[in-house]
Amino acid sequence: MISPNESFVDDLAARATVEKYGNIRTITPPPDEEEDEEESRVLEAQARQALESDGCPPCYPSYLDVPVRNPPEEYRQIIDYWQSFSSTDDVVLCAQRSDWRKFRQSQQRLRQHYWKRPFSIYLDEIRERRRAHGLDDKVHLLLDSQQQTRQQNWTEFQDYHLRLYEWQENKRDGLQQDLDNVRKEAGNTDMEGSEHATQQERAIQQRLEYAETTLRWHEVILRWIEQCRLAMDSLGPPPTIIEKSSGDHKSPSNRQPCSKRREIMAVLGKARVSKSTPKRPNMRTRTSKATVCKPISVGSAATLLGSTQQQIQKRREMKPRRAKEKALGQPLPQRVAKTFGSLMQ
């Protein structure tokens, strides 16, 4: 017969065993690197095809190896721009495709908004915004966006990001005003240096710094958009079919030098590629106002890109493969765009 003491001891031992082994967790083995990279290539190829079929140039040419590790200097900034978002991982074109789809949705909402209103109002707003950012105002868009040329859609895409940039500027200016007011109020009420005032000032300061960083990154995509627009303008409109009898279709003046066409195609990410390799466009070279047409200063660019490269490398080492699957349905990379307004969502 088991004594009460023996039963009590056995019960304690059983509980200890449950507690000991109950803390053990199943450890998921790290994904195979080769399998992980193959998944990236598939996702990037799908995103590249979707972008090109809708008239959006991928941000990097298809001849670059995927995942892109050490891109050429001309593509580095735009690639770093997309990878600055935590959900991008190494599927850069998936992030670009998400942004392009957001623009397309906004484009349709704007058409619905102006369906019973003068469309010229929308065009005047675009022209005024372009002049404010130092861009030409020769813009002609159509109420039916499906009838627009690739250049017209790209010009409207540029305006979409100019509006985002201005919204972010207004947010930055509002935070700066809040910071000034907090400091002024603390000084007037003898609260300067108090713990509450210090915490409040620090919180606003952190948000202000984030807003400044967001603006600098957005200048990258604006410069890239403007470079692509200029390249599209250099290509000109699609050639018209000419009667054989006209004899004008062989005129050398109607054709661009082969070297120039190759250069333009490289900018637009149109280089030919094998079926297994995807393409992708980035935003590392964009334009806006005065800041859009000017490069980031060497100091700020070095600091910004240096810290970003470390963050990107760290994410590459730690992020699971399912982050890429998430990238297929990720929201617009610019997180601040959530509250941008019904026309921009």
C-alpha cells in the first residue's frame, strides 16, 4: 500500500516533469538557402511580368541576378528605397508592383470623382503642382484612363507621388509646429526641463525625424520617376503604320541610333532576359520640386544609405521565407499613406 507521503512525492515529481518538458518548443529548421532564392526568383519574375504588361518599367533590368545583392550604382538607390520597407525582404519588384497597383486604384477613384465634373480642374491641379516642383506643365490626360498612352499614365503616376510627397511635407511641417508649441508652452509655464515636458518633446522629435527620413527616401523615387519619364519622352510615341508606297518609312531620321535605344531600354528595364530570370524597377532616382531635381547631399546620402544597408543585411539574415509570400499582398510601402485621404487610398 502506498503511503500518503509517497503519493505526495510522486505527485510533485510528476508536476516537475510537466513543467520541465512543457517549456520545450519545436524549433523550425532554417529554410534552405537555394530553395529560398528560387522562391525569390519566381516571385520577382511574376512581379516583373505584371509591371511590364501594365506599362510600368521595372526598377532594375532583368539581366541582374535575383536576389539582387550588389546592384550597379545606377540601380542601387532605387533598390535600397524598396528594401527600406520591412516587408520587402529581397523581392523588390513585388514591392514596386504593390505601389503601382495602389496608383492604379487611385487613378480609377479620381476618374469616378471627376466623372460628372469638369476634368479640366484635375488637369489644372496637375499642371500647377508640376510647375511648383520645377517640371514642365505640358500635360494632357484623358477621362478614360484605358485610352491613355504609357507616357500619359507615367505622368499621372508621377503626380500621384508628388501629392504623396506634399502630404508628407505638410505632416513634417505640422510636427515641427507641434514641437515649437510644446517648447514654448513649457517655457511659459515653468515646466521646461520637467519629466513630462521632456518625454513629450522627445516623442514629437522622434516622429519629426522619421518624417524627415521618409521625405528623403521619397526624393529617391521621385528622381527615378523623372528619369524614366525623360527616357520615355526620348523614345517618342509609338510609330504609326506607313504605306509601303510612301517610301518614308526607311528614312534614317525616323530611327534613333541603336546605341541610344539600348541606353534608353536599360533605364526602363527593358533588357532581354531568360525565362527563369525576372526584371524589376526601382525608385532610387526620382524628382520633385527643387529637391526632386537635385541629388541628396553626400553627407545625408551616406548616412541614410549606410544605416539602411546594415538594416537590410540584418533582415536578410533573420527574415523567414514567408515574408516574401506576404510581399505579394503587402500594402503601399509608404506607411504614412494610410491616412492620406479617400482619393489617395
